[in-house]
Amino acid sequence: MRLKLQAPAKINLNLHITGRRSDGYHLLDSLMQKVSLYDEVDLELCPAGISLECSGEPVPAGRENIVVRAAELFFDATADRRRKNSSGVSIKLIKRIPVAAGLGGGSSNAAAVLRGLNILCDCPCSDEELVRLGLQLGADVPFFLIGVGAARAAGIGEILHPAPSLQNVSVLLVNPGVSVSTRWVYETFALTKHRRADKVSGLQNETYKAVGWCNARENPALPAVMENDLEVVTIAKVPEVGLIKDGLLAGGAFVALMSGSGPTVFGLFVDSAQADECCTMFKSRFPHTYVVTPVQEQ
């Protein structure tokens, strides 16, 4: 049996670090939005073994790739519940999402493998169990397992509440072409002693729910709440992040922000033609530049 799935990228509409657990994991408060830049995951069940074939962006093809670990985890967790002639999978991965870019590509790929294997194996796992398995692989994986376009994430990313998706907006992604280690960014981040005001909660009202994030004309307060605590860390290592932000704003974006731990920066445009024009300008220097749209549901 065979199944093809699309694995979307994500952007962080904001990201605040709120604390740190004793095991070293940082606690966060973030609004995440899926966008229409996709990797492709092709799964074919086989009697035994896990193989991975990759094309596109360079990624490892062995166990160091999270999709292989996702398949191992699924087969281990469902050993007594799935068809006994299906204990292996051949995975073909087409990578379009830049690697180590703050766009969640690896987490999205892992979620696609978990979700796809569950379908191919006649759903031995509930949705809740898939989310628990996903959390063992990475804090962003549960977000890609729930069928919504946007969600507010808390804890280490496992506490998820569906949120309104962006609408009527073009998203321009600009990646400067360098990789940044998520672990390095979080380890370098120095948590301030005073917790910042929770600006996100101010949007959780009926007006926000009706309008959504997206419509800048209806929600002029939107740019004020779009902040990323990790920007200062990544900009110190990759100054292009700050320059790209300035360029996006000069090109017509009503807000620009680094996504996740970076270094990808996104700009939101209410004028799609302006987004296309700005994309052309950036693409001459940064090939990993894309105009995408928000995913409403998955």
C-alpha cells in the first residue's frame, strides 16, 4: 500500500519565551500558522525495514533524519495492534522547505510520516496518541498533527489551542541561505528576569475571532503583537535577518518578523502584486524566497 502526503511549513506569528523547565526545555507562548510551502512524503508499506530516499534540499538519509525515527517510533508503539505483514516502510522525501530555517520542515515531515503510517496501518493510534508520539520527536511535531491552519502553542509546544488563520494576505518568505541550529539559539537565549506582558491574550476576544489575524485594515493592532524573543540572538549571528526585515518593510509589508529560531524572515502583504514585486527583488540575492498563502486547515 502507498500514500503521498504534503507536509507544510509554518511561521511563528509571535514567539515569547516564558520560562525554562528543569530538563532544559524552554517554555513558550507562540501563535503558529501553516503556509503553502510543502515537502512531499511518499510512503509505501513493506514487510520489514525502514528506508529513506531524499531529493531536493540536502538532508541525511539515515537514522539522523527525523522521518526515520518517526517511522521507528510508530512501529514500536503499534507492534501489537497493526497488521503483522506490515512492519516496514519505504519513504521518499522531496524537500522544498529550507533546512534549519525556522519553518518546521523536519517536524512537519515527521508528522506526515506518523499520520501516513497510521492511515496505511488501519489507524491503530488515536489522534491523541499520535500527538503524544509526535512530542517525543520534537516540540513542533504536535502542531503539524492537528488539522487546523493555526494554533496558539504553550508549554514546550505541546499545549495547543486552535486559532483563527491568516486570511486575505500574501506571505513572503525570505531565507538568507544559512542554517541556524535551533538548539544553539535556545541555549544562547538569556531569559530576562521580568516576564513580558502577554500581548497575545489581548487578541483572544470576539473581534479577533471574527476578523482573524490577517486583515490589516480591520486589525491595525496586529503588528504590535508580532514579536519574536529569539530574533536578537539570531541577528547577532546572521545580520542579514535584520537587513531582510528592513527590506520587506520598505517593499510594502505591513509587518515583518523572523520565524521560529530563524533565520527565515517573513513579511505580510495585503497587496499580492506588491508581494510578488518584492519577491522578485529578494530572489535575485536569496534563491530561497517564496510567496505563499496561509493554510486554513489541514
